[in-house]
Amino acid sequence: MTQAVEALPDDPETLKAMLIAERQRAERLVQIIKDLQRHRFGRRAESLPEDQLLLALEDAEQREAAAAAEAEAIGGRTSGRRAKTTR
């Protein structure tokens, strides 16, 4: 994990572009999973009560916030050092 963090660029614009690309990839993967589930189980299996959907959304938001806090904490500790680049 620390090697991956050290490999990240310091340029905010590059980091933003990387984040956008990863979010698009994640959205695409979610859509693929939904399509596969629809194909395998049909439309009826997709329907969940609203409270279960909200619970899953809250769980995902908490995980995302925890990951962001961890990344911020790691970034604060390594802000004085420059990331190594591999060639």
C-alpha cells in the first residue's frame, strides 16, 4: 500500500484525472455487474426494499470516507517527501 502511495504523482491535476478515470471505471464495472445479474436472475431479483438500498449506500459512503481519511493522513505524513518515479 505504501509503495502505491509513493508512486502517485504530486501534481493535483494529474491526480484529479486519475481519480476521474478510476471513478468512470468503477461505474462501468458496477453497470457490468448489474447487467450480468439481470441476465442471470431477471428483473425481479433486482428489486430491494428502499431501506436496504439506503443501508448499502450508507455503508459504501462510510467506506469511501474512511479511505479518503486514510489517504489524507498518509498524504500529510509524506507531504515533505517527493514520490519516486520508476522508469
